[in-house]
Amino acid sequence: MTLESSERRRDERVPLKLPVSGKCIGTTRSDSHPFQGETRDVSFGGFCLKVDSINGYAVGQKVRFRTRLHPGDFLIKGHGRVCWLHTLSDPHWLGTMGVMLTSLRRYSTLWHERVEDRIQQLHKTTEST
């Protein structure tokens, strides 16, 4: 199963594994679906997330999430929107979803700084090989 919207990547993505927890929010309070996951990559505008299930999730659905950009960092809370979903054959990670960030509250600057640092690290590694 592959569901996609017309949304396309606008920003460079860099590999980064971050633990993420949150909820996909439905139209009613009882229609929310919690998830645990791990990012595969991040960008200024979103991330690809491996999740333990994609049951009940839908393209366009709102997401609330929490993560730390580095071990020991404070908890970052944000909101996003599901842009696409894919199922996986991995028994630990049953699916991936693309999340476009819609709000990072006061953490926006930190998110951009950390993603930019990661992009610079990746470019230095690529140039030295």
C-alpha cells in the first residue's frame, strides 16, 4: 500500500535516527492513533519516520510529536501533517510516513540549527572521500 499526496520534498534531507513518539489526530478525540517511531531522515521542513504501525493513519492527518535532537537535549514538541504513507515488510517497523512540520513552537530555531549542522557534517564527509 502506498498513499501519496501532491506534496514533494522541498528541502535537502539528511540521515538521522531520532526516537519519536506522538499521535496522529483524527476528527474526534477517540479517533487519535498513538505511535512510537524513529526518524530515517530529517530536513528543515519535515522528516521521514519509521513507525510501529500505520493502521488508522491517513494522508493529510495532523500529527503531534515529541523528540530530542541529541541525547540529553530537552524535549522538542511539535505538530505536523502526514504527507505520505508506505508499508514495510520489516517486522519491527511496519511502515514509514512523511511528516511535514507545521509548528515547532519555540524550537524552530534549534531545529534549523541542528539540521544545518547535520547537512554540513554530511557535506564534509562526502568531500573528504
